[in-house]
Amino acid sequence: QVQLVESGGGLVQPGGSLRLSCAASGSSTTFYVMGWYRQAPGKQRELVASIGSSGNTNYVDSVKGRFTISRDNAKNTVYLQMNSLKPEDTAVYYCKASRAFQSAAWGQGTQVTVSS
């Protein structure tokens, strides 16, 4: 059973940067698809970025060119580098680990607030 813990959220001004981390324990996530999701107040949770076991990445259009997802399998950790942050990026960010024929694992979330 994979357990996920996110960190790195906080308050940042528009145009600033943050780096989120998602540390996994309980099992290696090398062969998992790892994803970052976010949920703003009153909105549905949406996929922000994902990275497959081979390193292939996928981004929602609104963050392309600003966010970068990466993984360090040796550290069992996935990252989300967020640059040029906008107020509309404000949300709780969640990490998810997915693998075929297994229940997905979610972290508890980390708050990102972009405001002047």
C-alpha cells in the first residue's frame, strides 16, 4: 500500500515560483503513473500534470510552459515545479499514484495560494 505526503505549498506573489514534493512510502512507485491534481474552492478536482514510469509527461493546457513535473525514483518522490504563478493557480494540490489493477493512492494535499 502506497502512502503519499505532499509538501512545499504556501503563499506566493503572482509571478513567483513554488516547488511541490510528493514523497511516497510503503512501496516503490517506480512503475506507477504519478499525477498532480488541484481543487479550487467550488470547483472540481482537475488533473494538472502526470508522469509515467518511462518519464512521459502530460499537462493541462493552462499550465503548459509554466509547470514541470518530474520524478526521482531513487528517492521515491515526484515533484511539481511551478513558475510564473497566477492567482487562478490557487488551490489545494494533491498527489496521486496509479497502477493497473490496483486502487489509486492519494496524498492529503497541500495549499497553494497566489496573491499579492
